[in-house]
Amino acid sequence: MKLPAIAFTLGLLAASGAFAVEGKWTPEQVLEHDPQWLRKLGLEIPPQKLWTKDGAGLLEAAVRIDGCSAGFISAQGLMITNHHCAFSILQQHSTPERDLITHGFLARTPAEELPGSGVRATLPHRLTDVTREVEAAVPAGADDLARFRAIERKQKEMVAECEKAEHHRCQVAAFDGGLRYVLVDSLELPDVRLVYAPPRAVGDYGGEIDNWSWPRHVGDFALLRVYTGPDGKPAPKGDANVPYRPRHFFPVAPRGIEPDGFVMVAGYPGLTFRSYTEAEMRERAELFYPRRAELYRAWIDLMEAASKRDDAVRIALADRIKGLANNEKNSRGQVAGIRRGKILEKKTASEKEILAWAAKRPEQKEAVAAHDELARLIAERRATWDRDFLLNQMKSGPKPLDLALTLARWAGEKAKPDLERDPDYQERNRERLAERLERDQKRLDPPTEAALLTDVLARFAALPEASRVPAVESLLGGARDRAAIRPRADDLLAHTKVTDLAERKRMFEESEAQLRARHDPLLDLAFALDRELRALKEREDRFLGAVSRLRPRWQRAVIAHAGKPVAPDANGTLRVSFARVRGYAPRDGVWMTPQTTVGGVVEKNTGEEPFAAPAELLAAAPKAPASRWADPKLKDVPVDFLADADTTGGNSGSPVVNGRGELVGVNFDRVWENVANDFGYNPDVARNISVDVRYMLWLMEALHGKAAEPLLREMGITPPKPASAGASSPER
Amino acid sequence: MKLPAIAFTLGLLAASGAFAVEGKWTPEQVLEHDPQWLRKLGLEIPPQKLWTKDGAGLLEAAVRIDGCSAGFISAQGLMITNHHCAFSILQQHSTPERDLITHGFLARTPAEELPGSGVRATLPHRLTDVTREVEAAVPAGADDLARFRAIERKQKEMVAECEKAEHHRCQVAAFDGGLRYVLVDSLELPDVRLVYAPPRAVGDYGGEIDNWSWPRHVGDFALLRVYTGPDGKPAPKGDANVPYRPRHFFPVAPRGIEPDGFVMVAGYPGLTFRSYTEAEMRERAELFYPRRAELYRAWIDLMEAASKRDDAVRIALADRIKGLANNEKNSRGQVAGIRRGKILEKKTASEKEILAWAAKRPEQKEAVAAHDELARLIAERRATWDRDFLLNQMKSGPKPLDLALTLARWAGEKAKPDLERDPDYQERNRERLAERLERDQKRLDPPTEAALLTDVLARFAALPEASRVPAVESLLGGARDRAAIRPRADDLLAHTKVTDLAERKRMFEESEAQLRARHDPLLDLAFALDRELRALKEREDRFLGAVSRLRPRWQRAVIAHAGKPVAPDANGTLRVSFARVRGYAPRDGVWMTPQTTVGGVVEKNTGEEPFAAPAELLAAAPKAPASRWADPKLKDVPVDFLADADTTGGNSGSPVVNGRGELVGVNFDRVWENVANDFGYNPDVARNISVDVRYMLWLMEALHGKAAEPLLREMGITPPKPASAGASSPER
């Protein structure tokens, strides 16, 4: 122990609750915090180094790649992210003969780096508050639907204007339902290359079994490099390109981090719901999540039964099952976590307090009225909740229906001017849509689709009479039970051409009139359901219009009542969370210690997927405790660690840095008990999980030796002094 | 924290390995230890208070009840043990109208206490070293079989002589395979009454699911009282009896125990194998346990499939399944634990060291020879290992075969003079045998028995030709596969009268000739198999004779090499283990904290068995943190705790006492990672589990209020000062 025992003990006490900091702070909010307080937390550099009023600083080094986060770690555009975030590049370059997924990849020289098609690095460039402009776009006297549409249109216009500049990708981000709107203007760099990925047995060690849990022993990291044109500007991939030179990067801290150590997690968290009112949260906790868990479980059971019968089917359905299973487990976790964290009870109590506070302040009258109106709107939505839920979910079930619905919608949307379209169907997404429609061909399994379609139709048939969908009713001809519905589903699938790839490609190019003239029964059903979806969307848009009117009024009261900075809900924009490395108690009698070790990788290894570490790793593991990357207290090389950072989906690949802004790890997951974090921060279990940077360094050195030296040098790591050869005698 | 932080931290360091004390010490060995060392461990009273050379002391207060341990906790013969050890009394007195199993029991006055038929308290009375007498009984020039029989006969004679005194129960206990023989003369007190048992939902909270694991939240305790005749001497149960006045008892320590606190566990551990040589251990680890796990799993699967089809079958088979499952899980645990603790590797290394040490000492030549001869004998046994295993295990499978084998053996044995019989079939056990043969009637399920018998016969049929059993071969008439064997099993069961209770009772009284004259096909098979068992027993007796000759020679070298007291293997005699309250790491990244709480009981509660705590407990739980039994650091009432005591089966119900000899808990289990403890002590995971005495006190007070006061007073607990009524306002 470095510190005297008393200080250490006090440190522990201080860490055990008083410290936990809720909040995914916007970069500007870093400057709103008391610098003394930040210093006390553990920030050793001035807050102005992280961000300035002019919108630049170290936090810029946290970038976005597709749905993930990443961080620059060298002046030459080297970037760290998760293995699972770089997976698509590995997949693109893998062949049966050269299986990079299985064996991993190391570029010994820049020339060997592998370009990733479709992988883009998105760098924050300029943030502009456009709240006034957005609000001004709403015509006087507009109802909530008109309000929604006006705002949406204005956002599209601003994005279109912003994206006129080449290689700019823009977004108008709403904060807390419309309290603020910010135009996020980002640079998009399409030349991103794979530099290093560990073998899958390291990068995905533990696989689905360990997913969302602790203890973890996964090396879920990869290194990428961003390239620009020779002029330093974004450019399509090309041989003349040069490494991007970021203004800032997080230098690697080879000493890593210790329990109780201060860390910051910077990245692009996707979506949270903490500004929801009690009524909205209750709908999620008591209706949405339990129902989604039930629905997905039913579909997974159907798919898994089919997968067991046939290996080809197993492969075809694998990623659909994985996606559903992830959401199903998440839904159950939300229900359990909301209960465990007493999140609804806390929300009820805090709303009560704010309402009582507001009641005494005439200027808050509008806030109280907004709160009550929101609750009333939520209550109204319950009448058609079951049907609306089914309409919203059906695309995740039978794939042919999903394809038909996409085709139907695309035909309708592409006939409109681009700015009037559903954003997912704007011209900028044409290529992505076409790609997906093609890729999905290998995800089809006819018997499973029939079973799934039967399930969906049976659920429609079971709706209360007032909620039934006419198109489905006429298709079913009065059939109510599954046995009677099944032949109808079979018939539908026997006569559709949607499941034929060549036909589908043609359909993608056809107009709505052409598609309708085909009299394809599944397309016909899709057009009818699409009409329902549009009507539903209109109701939802109207509701969202109301939310954009009401939530800001209420949220202003919430912030005024707090009297200090309140972090807005995550919305895909750059955020930073302040945290400490800490274990937690998942239940009475158990304490999760905050670090795992290479010894633990070996202990968990069964030799069977997903616990089949590479032989080279297992051979090197006994020497890990004596390596320069070993932690003196753990007496082994650390692998993963826990901290109480406030993260969510989208934070995958987030750089984790110490108080000096140096890289100590890369975030990749949360613990299972922390899933409901999206609704409220529970300091007892709010733990994110990161790969320790020392595991990366040890692994690259142990597995690749000299071949990894250039890359390690780029990260500031020089080779160790040569050890005296043959010093240890072999054991017998 | 009571201690300054530095001292506390040092204490933790000291506890983290240096302390762990292997050894189930005999009472006399307590006096062989350095008193200074015992003091340093935490023993606050002089060792002579625990035991004296004359064989008396506080440890006497640890007594034996049937297969369990128990401890006196008042001067009036009040005794604490486990709920599961007192279960049979609850069962005897339960009726559908008065379901004591479900609701528990509290005797408000001594008159209400419930006598337990068949429950006997066995108190150590006198221990005499009889090694010389036993060895002298072996005739000069006897071979190993003659040696075994001479020793066995001598033991029986000594037991018979000892038991001539009324209410004495005696045993000649062999220590470390014959290094020492001790005549244990105990008083047997047959009047044992139930004083208190919690509801089953407390006493068996967590049930099979939590069995062998941590964290635990079970109140596995019960209170009994031992009675004697009015003269203070053992007497059959009777109204004139008076409470037994023990010479010593463990007063209750209402302050309980803290992490790092010193505890002693006193009791009657059954059987361990640490003095086994490497060859013997390897046979267990690599052959016996893996095979037993496989065999029992197959039988459990058959029984569980039948149980699912029918509720009556489920009830009939429940305790057979439970027994097999317990052993099956144990077998798997042994295999895993021996691997985890590297117990074989350590044994190999230590034998190597001792052999090298002995090689340099001419006086140890005999020890080395003994070691080598043992290894050779073990190797020889492998030739018939499979058949011998099956013969030894078959009684645990099909119940009709078990009954028939018992009848066949009994008929043969009862014709012999008592002293020449198989000890289990001596006259003193006649009643127990008859009871069991009757009780087993409700454990029969004909279709399951047919399936189990088929399985056993099929396993015999699959033995290598040289190993086959003639009687089974002629029964099967060449059938080898299960389909062909099944009709033979059905036929056997259709024509036997062994499964008829009235017939079986008659059979129990009949001679071998009468039984054979019945030409009952199952009895005929049993007689043939019994002949095999007798031949096997002769081979085993010969082996044990050799062991009694060889192991002491080797063990003397082991002890001389250690140069300090070495605790002998457990053999059902009184032992004490010195320990500390400590958590443990079951795997990398997880730490089991050493205490659980009432809050944890509530957290675990699902309302479904076995996690359905009584409503009164759940209602009282929120007030537990404010009760006088709450632990100041835990801020709640502790429920169970871990310590690194060296325990095994038979230690159930062992009193757990602090350094002053005061009761702080009652031992009831070990953790799963510690199952292989019987072969070697692994300080990292050697943890026993006890109920905290404060849980008992809180529970009795919270659930029974005034009704529990007399009993609590007897334990030295006076009622709390009355709290001001209505002080807290109800929460809304």
C-alpha cells in the first residue's frame, strides 16, 4: 500500500457513497462545475483543458464510430475502441484461408492496415445552440401535430444546410425533450483502418454468457487509425491518404489505475430517460418492458427450437436471436433494476417535492400545469396501448414481414421530396437500405418465418375487438386460434415474392403503383399495416409535439429546484462522466471486487467457446505476474475493472482516462444490476466495465513480441530492458 | 471500527493467510499446543479450561445427537443444534391439524416440551487409549485378513464389555488407520425433548437451492433439552424425569462475533481422508468420485422423470432423490475441489519430501517400505474395481434389491453368535433394521424400481467378461442391452414378495433356510449377490488389515517429519477447530463477505418455496436494524457467517464459541468450494457456515415476544427496556 493506513481507510470511507457522481455531463457543463469540486474528485488538470468556451479541448479526442465511441491515443490518428465495434472490418477482410476474426490482426507497418468499408469516424466540429431558431419555426397557433412537424422540418433543413459542406455529418440534438436544441456539426472521416485486433477468443472471451455481468475477463478492445487526404481534410479511402493528426489525444498511462482511482469516461451515450415524469416511467416499467420481454422470449423460443434441428438454420438465425436475446435480457433487467433501485418510488417522491415547491411559487404555475397535462396524455395512450405496441414491434419478428414493410414504406417515401420523408428513408440512407435488404437474404428460414408470422397474426387476432386491425381481420377470415391461423401464414409465404432476393431488388426500384399491381399477398398486407403504422406515427408525432411543448416547462422547474447543474438525458452527443474505480454488492453476502486478472482468465478457461483463450495467452499467463504490466497489489496483470461511471449504450469504446487525461482503459459494458440506470442512477450498483490498458499492453507484448514494438512505441511504450536469458530453469 | 485504523489493517493482513489453522484437534491435543500460540490465535481462557489431562472441561459441553453435533447452552440441559438435526422430532409430532414442521414450535413451559422417540444425546464420558490391547489381540504370524478379524473382534469385545453398564454407548475409534485406538465410553441419554424450532421457512430457508453454498440466509437451528431420571442418571423418557445438569455449558454471547473474530467449532466430525497416501487419494479423485457422480446422476434422472409424472411418486421418491443428489453434488464437488486446491499435487510433493527425508534416516526404512506396499496394494485393486464399485453401490439404487439384500444378510448374520456378526447386523441394531424395513414401504415406486433394477443389471452385463457375476449372468440369459434386460427385471419384480410389507415382516423373522425355501426370485438373486458381497468384503477386510499394519508406520514418519502436533483424520470423535470469521474469493473478481443480514433474507424472498419467509418475519425485518441484536457495522441483524474452521459432515449442529468459550453461533454447512476439504485443507476456500446467535435471539423475540421470554432468560437474555409506545409515525 502506497498510502499510510489511516489515509487509505478514510479514502475508502469517502469512496463508499459520498462520491458517486450521477451525470453524463455535456462538455460545456464541465465549465459550469465548481473547479474546486472537480479537483477534489480527482481532476488534476484545469477544467479548461477538457473544454473551452470556444468548444475545443481534450474531450474532442473522444470520437464516434457508427454506434460506438472511440478515443484518439496518438498524434498519428491512432484510435482505441471496442473489439465489438471494429468487428465489421474484421469480418470484411476475413476469408476461410485468412480468418482474422479467429486469429486477430496486427498491422506491423501502416501499409498493412486494413481499410474498413462503411466505417466512419465522426468528430465533433462545432456545436451551436439553435433553440431559438427551432422554436421560431413553429407557427403561431399550431396544434401539437403541426408543432411536431414544424420542428422536424426545421431540423431537417438545418441538417441539410449543414451537410452541404463536404464530409460534414450533422444532427439537431434535442436536450431533455426540447429544453435546448443544439446543431452538432461533425466531420465525417470515411477512411478508417484496422491496426490491431486481438483474437476473438480474447476480444469476445466469455461471449454471451458473460455479457452484462461481472466478473469479466474479456479483452474487448481494438486499435484503428483514421486517415485524411494529403491536405489533412476528410477524404474517401485512398492510397495517397495520410494519418489524421488530431488536435488532442489521450496518451496511454502504462501505470493503469487502482481501486478508488478517479476516472473520466468520455463518449457518445445514446438514449436515457431520467427526465421522464413518473407517469412516463411507470408506463415503461409496468407495461413496456414486461411485455417486450414476454414477446421476444416467445420469438426466441421459436427460433432456438428451429436452430437445434439444423446447423444451417442456426447460422441463419444466430444474429436475429442474439439481437432479440439482448433486448429480452435488457427488458428483464430494466424491470428488476427499477424495482431494486426503487427508481419509481424515488421519482414519485422527487416529483412530489418539486410539485410542493412549485405550488408555493406563482412563476412555476406553468410547470405544474405541464406536468399534469403530460400525465393526462400518458393515461390517454393506454386505450390503444396493446395494438400500438404490436405494430411497433412486428418488424423485429418475421423477417419477410419486415422486408415487405420496408419495401412498402420505401415506395411511399421515395415518391416524396427528400425533406418531407421519414428520416430513415431519406435519400442519404438509400444505399444503407438497399444493403440491408440484400444482406437479410441469409437471415431467412422459411419454417421459422411461418411460425413467427403465425405468432404475430395470432397476437393481432387476440386484441380486444375495438383495437383490431381490419387488414389482418380480413386476412384471417375470423380465425382466432393459432391452429387455424397457421395455414393462412403458410399461404401468405408460399405466394409472396418478397423473400426472393432478385425479385426484392426489383421491388426496391419499383414505385408504389408497380408494387401494388403485383398483388403480392404479403406486400398487400404490408401496405395495409403501413397505413396503420402511419396513423400510429401521426398519433405519436402529435404526442411528441406535446412533449416538446410540455417537458421543457417542467424540466425548467426541476433544474430551478435543484439549484445546480443537472445533466441532460443522453441523446447521442458527446458527454463525460466523473467516476471512481469501485466494487459493488450485487446481493447480501457478496462483494464484487473491482479488478480481474490474467490469472482469472486462466481460471475461467474451459477450452470450450466462449472460454477458450488462445494457447499463446495461456502459455504466457504464468509469467504475467512477473511482467512489467503486473499490478503490485494484485500481483498479476489486471484485465477488466469496474467504476461507478454514468454510462449507457453508445458508450461502448469510450476512452477511460485518469485525472491527468491519460488513457487507463476502454469502456465496454455495464453490470447487469445497472441496466435500469437509464431511468435513474443507483450509486450502489451503477458500475461500468472497462478493459484495463495494461491488459492490452501485456497482451500485445506477450502475443506478438517484436512485431508489436512499433505500435507500442507509438503509444509511448519502449521495449523492456532485455532480461538475462535462460535465468529460470524449466520446471519438471 | 473499534480499533485504530492501522491496527485494523494489520489485523486484516495477519488474517489473510498466516492465520488459517488446519486441524480437527482431539481434546488432548489442545494441551499439546503452545498456550502462547493459542492465546495469540484468540483463546482468552487457559487451554486447561477446555480440557484437562483427566478428560474433562468445557469441550464436554459439545455432545452428539445421532449423526449430528450439539452443545449445551444452559445449566438446565438446554442444547442448541441444527434445525435439520431436530427435524425427526418435529416430524413425529406433526399432524395435518398441528403442522409443527411448517409453523415451528415453542415450548412456553418445560411441560410443553416434546419428547423425541429415537433421539439420543451421547455425551463423552471417558476416553481410554487401548492401542496396546488392540495390537496384542493380533496373533503372531497372522496374515492381513486374520489381522483385520482379530482387531475387529477385539473391538467388539471391548465395546460389549463397556456397554454392560446401562446407558453407556461405546466405540473403539481408530486414529489414522490404527496409529492409536481409543475406547470412547459415552453416556447415552434417551430423553431428549424439543424446546424450540423455527418455522421450516426459516430453518430450511433456501432449501436445496442454497445447500452447500454462500451467501446463506437460513436459521438452521433448534433448541432441545436433555432429561435424566430424578437421580440425575440416564433414564428412558418419563414424566418424573428432570432436566440434565451438564458439568459445563457454553453461555450465550449476545454480542455475537465480528469479521476477523476468533471462534472455536466443537463437535463430532465424521470421516476425512487426509492421511491417505497419494495412491489412495488418486483412486478417489480419478475413479471413485467421477464414477459415483455418473451413476447417481443416471438414477436421479430416472427418479425425477417419474416424479414429474405423478405427485404421489414425487413424495415417495423425494428423500431417495435428495440423498442421491446430495452425494452426486458432493462427488462433483470433490473432483472440482481436489483440482482447485491442487490437493493431489500437494500430496505428491509432500510425500516426495517425506520420502526423501526418510531415505536419509535408517530408522525410517520401515515407513518407506510401508508406503510402497500401500501403493502396490492400491494398484492391485484396480483389476476388479468396476465390479466392486457396482456391488458396493447397488443398494443405493433399486429399493427392492436393497430390501432383499438386507433380508438375505440379516438371515445369515442372525444365525451367528452376536460378536461374530457384521456390526450393522448385531443384536443391538435389530430394532433399527426392522424399523427401516418397515419405513421403506412408502419409498417404493414399482415402475421406477423396474427402471433402476434394469439399470443395475445392465451395468453388471456390461462388465468385462472376467469380472461378470455368475448369478446375474444366469438371470440375464445372455441379454446385454437394456431393451432385452428390462423384461427380466419386470419379471423379477412381478414375482417377488419382498415388496409386500406383511410378507417382508415375516421374512425378517425367518431363517435363511426358510427364506431360500420360498424360491422368491429376488431373494434368490440377493443371496447370490450377498455371496459376492461377502467375498468382496473378505478382500476389503484383508486390505484394511494391511492398512492397519502399514498406515501407522507411514503416518509415524509423517508426524516425525512435521515435528509438531498433526491432527488425526476425523473419525466421529470429539474435535475442536480453531478459526477466524473470514470471507473468501470463490473466483477472480468476487469476494464473499463473511456475514449476511435480515435485509438479505427479505432481498432473497420470492414468496415461493424455498424462499418464502414467514409473514411475521418479513413484517419484523424493517425494524431489525433498530433492534438490540443489530450489528453496529452491518446496521442490521446478522443471519449467517463464514469462518475458516476445519469441519466436515457430523459437524452439523456444532456449537461455535468465541475465545471466552461463549456461544456465538451454530455450525451447519460448508461452502461448495470447500467440499474437497476432506482430502486436504485449502486455506483460500476452507469456510464453514454458521447461524449467528443474534439471528436466533432476534427471531425468537420478534416472532414470539413474551412467549419466548422464559427461554431467553434461561440463556441469560433479559427483556429489553420497554420502548416509548407510538414514537414513530407510520409511513404513508
